[in-house]
Amino acid sequence: MLPELKIQWLRYAIAILDEGGFHSASRRLHRTQPALSMAIKELEQRLGLPLFEKGGRAEPTPFGAYCLPRFRELLTQHDRLSREIVAHRDKKAGQIEIAVVPSVASRIMPAILADFIASHPNLKVSLHDGPADFVRRLVRGNEVDLGLSSLWQEDDDLDFMPLMHDDIGVVCRDDHAFANRESLNWRELEGLSLIRNGTSRLLESTAAEPLLEQSAFFVSNMISLTAMLEAGIGITTLPRLAFPEEHLRLRFIKLAEPHVERQIGLLRRAGQSLSPAAQAMDSFIRRALAEGKGRSNDKT
């Protein structure tokens, strides 16, 4: 049967070796010498052989010369593990994996991540960006800790916490007849060349759904979609955050009828706890979005 060794006993044995005797070790450890001797006696009984020569000296027996370096190695590993556990508990160490839709990654996350890293300098963050289905897949597959996205459909394996809304609007070129409008009714888009994209399904189950059936184009890549819009091939619908503001020839006009918006929120696996580091990120994002950090969907 293997002996069970108390970490405290091992510390006492190493202290006796390092201090050159029981008396000096007892002062260092703030223990009485009889208490220290009793602990070493219990340890030796568990091991079955003495560690130190008789007479209170710190001279190891041959068995002690074998055991004591290994005790020191075990204590080193124990203390390192304890420090790592405490660091993770106190959010002073750890790796966070988060998946985010591109519009949120580019418009909201830079400010949030800058502030987060400033307040948690020892945490490491990996950000993966992709469409909502991509984010959902990574969270559901346990490949990331958190997702920041919209949720297209209910999923029993995921918890979704809505944190903000993002209005849907029409995007056209600056010389389009709609370019100077403040808002549009979906009926005004009938008969026009509508370019569908990955977010166009937000129009499903709304009064504007017939527009999707009339559309002959679908473009999933944002770079390609922007190029087609700038070429004047047609118009599209996008969430406010996804509107490429850096493209000065494009305009965003709010879709007032019907009013359509997507909910942006945190995704996490249902029924599973987060690591301390991921929990810190979760709480930080919630606070930041509650304060309106990084929001741009009120711009016109």
C-alpha cells in the first residue's frame, strides 16, 4: 500500500536539511522542536525507514539522501501548481477564446479589448471572426469560450444573452435616388436590383420578405458585396454595424417600414461554467455594452 505523504511533512524535512538541524528549522518554521520531531517521526513511520541519522543532526541516511531531493522536486511542482491555480482564480492568468461576427469585431471589439487587456494584462485573448453561423458552430463545438453575435434560431445547447440591437437599413451608392433619404418603406424597393447577403434573412417573416424572392443576386463576401454596390449594380440591406463607413460613395438609409433589427449578444454553452478568465471577459463585455461602448448604430 502506498504511503500518503502530507506536504507539510515534506516541507519540514527540507527545512531541517537546509537549516542544518532540527533546532534551526524549528525557528524558521515557527514550530516547537518537539512538534517538528514528532512530524518527522510520523513521516518516517509512513515511509518505513529513517530520513536522518540519529542524534538530531541534519545528516541524511542513505534512504534520506534518495528521498529528500525528490521531496524538494515535489514541493517545487506543488507550489508552482498552487500559484497557477490562484492566478487563474484571481484572473491573473489564462487564455480566452472568443468568436465574433465581423461587424462587431471591427466596430465594437477594438475598444473593448483595449480596455480589457489594460485591466487584465496577464490574460491572453484569441479572437476569431466569421459569420453568425461560424460563431454559433465554434461555441456549440466547445472550440471557443464565448461568442458575440446574433442568434438566428433557438438552440437548446446555447445560452444567448441579448445586449444591444442593430437596425437594418438599405445601402446604395451616393448617386442613387434614395441616397439622400432618411428612411424607406420596403414597397419602395420593389422592382429594384436587390443584392442579397448573409444578413438578408433578417427580412424573413417580415412584410419585406417578398423582396428576397425577387432578388437575383446573392453575395456572401463583404468585399465583393461592397464592390458591386460601388459599381452601381444594385442595392442591399445591412445592419448598421455592418455598413462599411470607410467607403465614402455608399449611403445607409434606415428601413422604417417594417422596422427590422438584429439582436447582438453573448453566446455560451448551456449548462457549462466558464473559466475565471472567460468569466471576466463575459462580465466586461456586458458592462461595456451596457455603457454603450463602441456602438455606432445611431449614426446617420
